[in-house]
Amino acid sequence: MQAVNVWGEDLVPCSYDPLTGFYRDGCCQTDEEDHGTHVVCARMTQEFLIFSLQRGNDLMTPRPEYRFAGLKPGDRWCLCALRWKEALQAGLAPPVIMDSTHIKALDVVTLAQLKAHAWVSKEAGSP
């Protein structure tokens, strides 16, 4: 079954470089194995990366043993819906790529909250 985004359409890949997703397939897909619900495709900001580090999740440090180069501002990444909500409440929510955010995000945050933080790019490009 094809994964669906918050618009009810086919889920668009979030990022292949860096390779993201719970299953490291480029998409913010989820199922019962994904206890973190990594479904919000977001464009990283320095403020969010520091916020995440302060919460115990270092997304910046390279971890070659996991083939993870570390994230930098501008990278797209599938975030846990609860972490994105926590950042939202702290005023630090990174911009959301709506077409690449799984509909399961709506179990945690509202469509209005996501839309208010939607990333709008002037350049057309692939993930």
C-alpha cells in the first residue's frame, strides 16, 4: 500500500542526501516498528539542531558506523512527530515539507500547525 501525505496524496520522498526515513529509504514512511513515528519531513535549521541536541538527540555529529554524516542547516530529515511538536511549543519548529510529511503526523499535530510552518521554496528540485 502506498504511503499517503498530509494532503491525502502519494507521499513524496523527503531526502536521499542525506538518506532519511526510519527505513532509510528517503521517505518519511512509518509502521508499528517505528516507535518514534518519524513522519515529519523538515528542513533543518541551526536553532532546531541545537534544540534537538539539548534534548539528547545529537543530529549534527557524524556517526560513520551508522553511515550518518551528521545534519547541517538546509538538510531535509524525517523527524519524530512529537519532537517537532515539542520544538513548535518552544518556538523553534523547523520548516515542514508538506508533500513529504506522512499523514500520521496529524495524529500528533494539526494540519494548520504544519501549514503555518510549511517550507516554500522558490526553486524546483528533487529531494
